[in-house]
Amino acid sequence: MKSAVGKFSSVAARAVPDVLFDAPARPPSVSLPPARRFSSAPGAPQNRPESALSSGWSSRVRVGDLLVLASLLMLLFVGICAAFPGAIAPYLPTDMQTEAILGRPNAAHWFGTDQFGRDVFSLVVYGARQSVLIGIFAVLISCSVGVAIGLTAGYAGGWLDTVLMRFIDVWLSIPNILLAIALSTVLGPSLTNTIFAISITTIPRYARVLRGQALSVRGRPFIEASRSAGASHFSILRRHILPHCSAQILVLATLGVGTSILIGSGLSFLGLGVNDERPDWGFLLTQGRGYLTVAWWTVTFPGLAITSLVVSINLLGDALRRHFDPRSAPR
Amino acid sequence: MIRRVLERFAVSLGVVFGAVTLIFLVLNWLPGDSALLIAGEDASPETVHQLRIKLGTDRSLGSQYRSYLAGVVQGDLGTSYTTREPVFRRLAAQLPSTLALTFSACTVAVALGIALGVLSVLYRGRWLDQTIQSVSLFIHSMPTFWLGMLLILVFSVQLGWLPVIGNGGLLPSVLPVVTLGIWLSVPLQRMVRDGMLDGLHEPYVTTLRAKGLGERRIFYVHVLRNALTSTITLLGVMIGESLSNAVIIETLFARQGIGRTTVEAIGQKDIPVVQGAILLASVAYVVVNLLVDLSYTLVDPRTRLVTSKGTR
């Protein structure tokens, strides 16, 4: 404990040496009201009325709840599209109406028609399944593997850290889309292979960030305290370091679902990782690109579908973070 | 300190070696037969066999690996299957374009990310913060190429200010750089904001306040600096992401560059070019992360205390 205190003051001393000399001269301001800590931003009025702050929070909570509800509904809708596209889509994705090629959005075709006369709305509905499956399974694999590697390396230190991180370094040094391109070309275009390629390429980011977290947490006094109280390394990892990083993991995993869907759409955009028969949002965008200047709807709506799905996931992730980590609630 | 730098340097060399090996292994599992592809479908089996010997793909994997490694050490990345041009020369011609795109985009992203992150914390919970957060959320939920398409729709098709094709000169580069820069700034902004908000609740802030340090100084010197640790980690990781997205951006804007060359080469199973391009990207990544690792010691003294036992 003594050494920990020493560490902290030495940090402060290195950063701002004059503080140490100033400190004894000033009376310690111990009787700060709690609100003072929250309104600590410089530039903000120092004595901002408490009510302004709290009303800001309550209105934000209400907006936040609405957003969460909207995202849940969006996810439910995308989920239904993914499970039963036939029940939602008015046309089959293979239905080509030659009299309605590149038609503007209208009552019969809400999102217009593409260059083959296919209904863009139906294509978007049928395309949901690919993205949903990619998002869920890629993150399940990459997050669990990545977190395990990262926390172990950061906490254990020593040779294990070195070996794991050198391996991760090699892995990470190959830019993700390039690695995914190489992998999905090697493995051939199928959904499983795309998911595998995306998981493999996204593992290092979890490991790297979590390792940094664990490294910076493990020197903190409370770890030292539980260690001296007789806690095992595994128990410290599970009960102290993992919860300490849970907000970080949640943020990463949430962004990870989105990222996986985005990498997946990127692969499709480059013409990899899709079966031609199955409509896919990224591939719809590739096809629409050629008609960008004459038919904005062919690229706007599939892109909007990807974006709304990923936005909903990210909003939900933020809500989960507020739920699991009350410390971060008033944001 | 110098010893530490040298050590990290040696380790980085090892990583590059590992990357060469990994890339080689992954790419040489490619099931396609380059010789057959180059010779054409109706070529006689003898012609294909001759070509295979010429390309060296008839040899064992180990033998190919040894000669590739020997070449890499001498700066020879092999010869393109399709154009018979040295890979190094072909890639070197494309390098400036990709470097310019990535570097400008990262500069835009860092400036935007830190500025918006700090602004968000300063105006936390108010409309400016909420606007920044909503727009960021939306932008980072878009595929980069869709963001690019939307910008093309607005600035090229509707307003006619900027060209659709992103090749040559300053004006055509604006849309690619802005697309990539905006997209990359979002995680940085989030990390700065989250890190600073977490930091404001840390006990050390109370300690600093108790010592009578000014709020402005606590905010910009201590809290911002602590938040930058995780932000720098992220920036290192994101160099890979920006190179990756450069591939997509170059394809979208039909812009010259390593990325587009790679995508073309993958279509033609031109393995030496693909290998060389990925190797180049990896080297760039390793160099940037070497710098990031060294900067840890400057930004977070806690990691310095933990990692180098001598100073404890």
C-alpha cells in the first residue's frame, strides 16, 4: 500500500513538480459538494445550478429510453426479415420485371427497382439474413478468444505475455480487410467461411486493447491488496480484472458486431464472400455503384439498411453499458 | 532507454519476419492454379506444365518459401505473374498515392477525433455533445464505401463540386481523404471522450484538486493525457484499419494505389503482387506501432513502472 501511494505521488510529481510545493500552502478543499465533481469541466460555469444539470440528465434518460426501444424494434424487425423474409417482402428476390427497370421509388416499389427490374425493398429484406448471421457469430468467436488472450497476457506478464503478444503483433500487422480477403479467397465464398475470416481478423483488436487495460490495472493498489489477502491469479483475473474491463469489453464487442457486419459488407463490395444467388447488402451496393449517377435509390436503401442495423446494435450496446456499469450512467 | 528502443526494434523485425511467413502460408493455400489462369482454359497440359516450371509453382512449399525469403532479404519481392514486372517496382509506383491517402486521412481523423472528444466532454449532456455523439454513431455505423457513395451523390452528382473519380491532383483526392478521415475519427473521438469521463471520476483528480491544482490544468494536463493512453493504442490498431479501408476507398473512387492493385491481383491470382502488397502494409503497420509502443512510456508513467523493473 505504501509503495502504491508512493507511485501515485511520484506520477504527480513528475508531471507537475510545482504542485508539491504549492500544496501545503493551500487549505485542502475537502468539503466539496458531490456535484462539484461532476461539473468539473473547465469553461463551464463553476457554480452551475444543480437543477440545470439534473434536468439535462432526466431528459436524456427519456430520449435514451426511446432510442433503446426504437433499436429493439429495429432489431426485432431485422430479425424477422432474416428469419422469414418471405412474410415481409412483397416480391421474390429473383422476380425481374423487365418493364420496371431502374424505376424510381413508388407505391408498388417502395425502394424502387434495380437494373434488372428487381424490387429493391424485397432484395433488402432478403439480404438481412447474411448480415445478422455474420454479426452474431463473428463476434461470439472473436470476442471470447480475444478477451481471453488479452487479459491473460496483460495480467501474467513475463514470457507468456511476450509470446502471446508477439503472436498477436504478427496477426495484427496484417490489415484486417487484406487478411480477410486472402482468407476468404483461400477458403472459397460461403457464409461460414466469411464468418470465419472475419472472426480471425478481428481477434487481435480485443486482445490488444484488453491487454493494455489489464496491464494498467494490475499495478493498482486493489490488485495488490487482494493478492496479499490470498486471492489466486485466476480469481483476480475473473473477479477483479475482468469486471474492471467489462465496460471496455462491452464497448468493444458492441462495436465489434457492427464492425463485423461492416467488414462483411466490405468483402461483398469487393466481390468476395457471397453466393450470387443470395441477396446481400454489400453486394447490392456494388451493383448499384454503376448506376450511382442515374439511380440513387439502388445504393441509398441497401446502405441505409446496413447503417440502421449497425446503429441499433450500437445504441443497444450503449444502453447495456449504462446498465452494467452505473458509474458511466450520467453520460 | 536506448536499449529499450533497440530491443523493440529487434522485436519489430521479428514481427515482420512472422508476417512474411504467415502471409506466405495463407496465400499459398490458394486453391487456384496461376499457371492455368495465365495460360488460358484451352492451353495444352504441356504448356501449363512448362509455365508452372517457369513460375516456380511446381516446387515444394518449403522450397518456394526459402527462395521467397532469400529474395525478401535482398529487397526482391518476386516477379508479377501477369505483367512479368518486378513486384517491388510495380508497388513502388503505387505507393505514393496510397501513402498520401492514408496519411492525410489519419491526420484529418486525429484532429477531428481529439477536438470533438474534448468538445463533447466540455459540453457533456448538452446539445453539442448530443449532436456530436449522434452524428458519430451514425457515421461509424456506415460502411466506408457507402459514406463515400453518399458524399459522391451530394458533392459530385447534386452539387457538381468534386469529381467522382479520385485520381491525380488535389481536388479529386478531397472526397477519398474526407471519407476515410471522417470515418476513422469516430472511434478516436469516442475513446477520448470515454477516457476523459472515466478519468474525471478517478481518485487522483480529487487528490489533484485537494492540492489546489486549477481545473483547466487537471483537465488538459492530467485527464486528457491519461485518456490518450487508450487512444494511442487505438490509433496504432487503426493504422491497419485505415490501410484496409484504403483498399475499399481506392476501389470505390477508381483511385490508383496499392489497394486497388491488390484487389486486381487477387482476381488474377497474381500471388507475388498480393504477397508484396500485404507485406508492405504489414511493414507500415509495424513501424507505426513501434512508435506507439515507445510513446506509452511518455504518456502513462504507470506502464513504465510496471514494465521496466529497474526504475521501480
